Amino acid sequence: MLLEQSVGGDIYKCSVMALGISPYMISSILVQLIVACRSKEAKARTSAKKMNRLTVIIMLLLSVTLAILRLDELSFVAEQYPMMKLVAVLEMITGACIIMWLSGRNKRYGIGGQTALIFVNIVDGIIISLRSVDRSEVVMPIMLSVLAALVMVFMENSEKRIPVQRISIHNIYADKNYQAIKFNPVGVMPVMFTSAAYMIPTMLAGTLLRNMPDNYTVIWVNDNLELSKPLGIAVYICIFFLLNITLSYLIINPSDMTEQFLKSGDSLAGIHPGKDTKRYLMKHIFQISIFSSIILGGCIFASLYLQMKGVLVGTVAMLPTSAMILMGLWSNLYKEAEAVIHTDSYKTFI
């Protein structure tokens, strides 16, 4: 449900845009993670053209795979049945390519890039979810959603400032330099992709059940690995913690930050350059990512727990999580728009 709201296609799942933005978004994030895992020298040799080419290749592979899987959800009434399936796959791949083109045009001439498309998708998913239940059943989800949105706004706009000594500054501003790390280091990425990662243990449990249908342990795990059961909730929250901490280290990368300090001659106040700086940064990134995981994970856990207790209807149980993603994306869009406005105000001086 959450993944469909974030990266899914249209309401009826049978148009040329049936795959939605998911192939392009997933391929973009995979390329970013691949580049983040490379050494600093390798990153310097990676051009934007190579990244775009790799993104297109991964996007096409994902589109073909998802389009073939989507065929099981479609009904064909035609004599040339195999040919119609091929046409349907090509149409869905074409839709994914159109979305990629629109995202590229928005990135070049607008703000947000693919984020704007995801934002619209989530708003559409929330409206559909609210329409599917009675008004009396949406009061609690809306209250939780507002609270979760406020928490996300706080996390996105708060940061830890580590004092930095810069060798090029010797005036009154020397004591005002710092290295900022957001309380939510990697934004909404872990929240969005926990749903996708959660599919791995559920698929594994289903595969084991087909191969060992008489094994009571496998049957119990398969039956309880749902978001309405304690085991499923525990696995979901653990996956979120793991993703949030891992991505924080990959995106911020204390090794690269330490090397940058060494090359510039700057240093953290009161910390020796080199290994001590790296250990200090790793410690603080871990603490910040744990704090972020506890706060955001608590919001996710609250809605899932209320669903398990029957307080929330399953259709709107993930509404607070969607609200968190929505506000996280809105914060990024707002900051980008603000940067564009400020840049334009200096054109007369450039």
C-alpha cells in the first residue's frame, strides 16, 4: 500500500502509465548508492553522462521485469493472445520512458525533478485511501498523520552542528564555522523503501512454505509475517532501523569527510585530524541515525500497533507514514524553490 502510494501507477493499473515512476526512481537511487559505495577517486571519474546511461539501463531492465509481472493482473480478450501481451509490455515500458522524460524536463526547467512526480502520486494515494473508508474511521488516522508530519518537519529542519576550525578564516567569524548533519540524515528514503525491503522476508517465507508445506515453524512464520501481527511489525521496524543507519553511513560517508578535512587543512575543534576525526564522525553519525530511527520508527510503529489492536482500519493504517513522506518531500521542494528564488535575486549583480 505505502509503496504503491509512493511509486505506483495510476488508479486502475491498466493504462500506459501503469508502472508509474517506480522503475526510474528505483534505478536513480540504485545508481546513487553504487556511486556512494565507490572510492573518492572513482567518484571523481564518474561523469554525469555515465550515471545517466547506467540509470537508463537499470530503468529499462526494471521496466521489462515489472511489466511482465503486471501481465498476471490484466485480462486479454483477443485472438492473438501472445501478441497482445507483447503489445501490453511495450506500452508499459513506453509509459515508464515517458515518465523518465517528464522527470528530466522537470529537473532541467522546474524544481524537484522526480520528487515532484512522487509528491503527486502520494497525494493521489492518500485521497483514494480516505475515500475508501467512512468518515468516522478517518479521524484518528488524520490526527496521527498531522502529528507524524510535524515530527518529520522538525527532523528535516533540525541539525547537529559540529564546530570546525578553518585555516582560511581568522576574523570574528572564526568561531561560527561548523559541520552540519541533519537529525534526519537521509530524508524519507528509508521510510519509502522499508516497504520494498519488507517484501524480501515475506517472499522468502512464501517460498519456504511451498517447499515445506508440513513444517509448523514455516507455517507459523508465514502466517505471522503480516503488518497486522507482532512478528510482522517487529521485522518491519528492524528493516527500517537497518536501512536508516546503513544509508546514513553511505550518504554522509565519514571517510570522505575526513579526507576532505585533511586536504583542506581544516579540522574539527578539539579533535586530531585523520583517524580520530573519522572515529568522531562515525560515532556522531551513528548516534544521529539511531535518534532518527527511534523518532521516525516510533511514528511508524504507533500506526501499525493501532492497526493490530483494531483501532485503525487497514486501508488507512499507513496514512501517517505517507504523511511523513509527503512532508519530507515538501521540505526538499520548498528548500529548492527558496534556493532558486534567492539565486534569481542576484542575477542583476552577476
